Amino acid sequence: MIRLLPMLLLAACGSNSLTVLPNAISWGEVDFQEDLPSDGYLAKELILRNDGKKPLEGVRIEGLDETRLILTAFYVDGVLPAIDPEASNVIKVGVGGYELGERDTEVSGSFRVTGDGLNDPVVVTWSFTPVRYIGGDTGR
């Protein structure tokens, strides 16, 4: 039993830690009347901060709804660049679209940020309401 304690301490001290800010994105109403920007509508920065003591490698975004969201980041084969200890990487997430029947209703979901050595993925929730405002329309 005593031999296990040093191994557990090493595992705890060597584990990676990731903070994602914000971990909930609410775009509110998103007007789809204009052409789609390259970063998506109302793109927001997502900060990925390594709070661990060693570089965080193998960082991936999993479960991203590519119909509704656009991710703007540099990555190779789905892997983002390593994040040094106490450093951050910034990516952008914007709204890209919606499906038939979703207009004027809230659409929501989540995706996960994972990395090598992370005990648990960081879950980011998101929501928006797709609308179309036509110029000169008074709603009457």
C-alpha cells in the first residue's frame, strides 16, 4: 500500500489541467439575412488555457455541430497546437447555419475540448435563435 502512494502523487502532480473560457456561449438572436462571414455569424473567442505544469498536447474539439457552428483555428489532422504551461490558445466559434424548422426557436448543444492526459473533457454549451430580419419590415 505504501508503494502506491508515491505513484498516485506523481500521477496527480503530472496531470494536465485545462480551462476553457467561456464554457457557455449564448449568441441570442442571430440574423441570417446577411451573407455568412468567414468566421461565422457573431464569432466569439474561446480561450483554451493550460493550467498544468507541462505542455498540453493532443488538444481536440470533439462533437462540434458543423451544420450550426464554424470553428476558426489552426489545426493539423484535427489536433490544435500544443499549449505550454500557464499559456493560452485562442480559437473562434461562430454560428454557421440552422436546419429547416428551427428558425425563431432556440437551438442548443455542446461540444467537448479534450487533450492528452486530461482526466475529463471540458464541455462547452452553446445556444442561439436563428432569425431573419428583412429591411423595412415593420412586423405588421
